[in-house]
Amino acid sequence: MERLDQTRREFVSNLSHEMKTPLNIILAFTEALQDDLAVDENEKKTYLNNIFEETARLKRLITDVLDLEKMEEGYEDFKVDYVDLKLVASFVQGNFSTLVDEKEVKLAFHISRKTPFVWGDEDKIKQVFINLVDNAVRHTPRGGEIVITIAYKADDVLIEIKDSGIGIASEDLPMIWERFYKGDKSRSRTQGGTGLGLAIVKRIIETHGGHISVWSKLGEGTTFRIILPTEKKMLGGAPL
């Protein structure tokens, strides 16, 4: 009970800290607009854009918190069926086409023709790809590369998301799955993360009866390795 209480206190403290910064920014720019401090229309648009971006960030944070809480409490309503990862990959590639072009990063997919369907919730599996690819794009410098490999292995599907980005320090690796953990705190806010993406990814994969692991080295990039079952296994704590 003491450990649970400590976890709850830390969660509330971290959540309050994450919400405080965007709220302060929204308040500051709103007050500036109310006091007519914007010297021209361009500056007014800049203020409004900052308010919009911070509001969107708060919305993402609240959505992530609610999603994670539902999954951890077993209330998440998974809509399960056989999922074609080729279609998921096509969706993700289209979703990130503009961003990778802007960052001048290469996004490549290598999908085995023999890859079978996996059993799970298509939207949740898309969320796993989106969270990991978004993370990779944000931490990969211009000219870098992100390679997604999907293959059939030992009656399961193996997914690897590998980037040539900045990497993660060895002392941070065991903690990246924790809520709100951000190894580089000076960079985390400017890059738009909520600190919940990897916690959500891990929970989704485990709820599907799968497994996720990570390899990384500073200056050499990061590789996330996922195993997803092709058969109907335990999902959300209940047999299907």
C-alpha cells in the first residue's frame, strides 16, 4: 500500500508538472493579446499559433493519460480481428510522408511477403507504430534513416523499428518505459513528447500477448524489437 501510494503521488506530481508549462504559456500569450501587446497582425498570429500548439499538447497529454489508465485498469475496449500489417505500414508511411520530407529523413519499409496477419486491435497496433516512428523521426537528424522491418518468425511476427538517431544513454534504457520519463529533459518539451508514448506502447504490446525490447547506443541510433502473436491469445487479461 505504501508503494502504491508513493506511485500515485509521483504520478500526480509528474502530471501536474507536465501540465503546468503549457498552461503558463497559454496564459502568458492570452494576457498579451488581451493587453494589445502584439505590434502587428503577424505577431498576433504568432501568439495565437503558440496558444494553439500548447492547447494541442495538453489535449495529447490528457488523451495519453486516459488511454494508459484504461489499459492498466483493464477497462480498455479492444476491437480484435486479424490485422494486415502491410496495410498498417502503408497507413503509417502516408501519415509521416510530410514530416519526413520536412526533416529530410528517409523512412523505409521492408516487409516479408510471407508475413501473416496478427491477431489484435488494428487501431491500437497503428498507435504503436505511430508512437515509435514519431519518436524515431523526432530524434533522428537530417539525412538520417528509419527502417521498419516486418517478418515472420517462429509462428509470430517480428517487427523492428531502427533509426540512425542520437540514441539513448545506457543508464536511461531501463527507465524509458516509465510514465513521464524523459532522458533528455532539455530537449523533450521542444520536441513535443508527452513522456507517455513508450509506456502506452509497452502496455498495448503486452495486452496483445506480445513482447517489446530495445537496443540503443549514444550516437548510433535505437532499435525497438516487437514480437506479436499470429494466433488468438490472451488480450486485455481475458482469453479470446
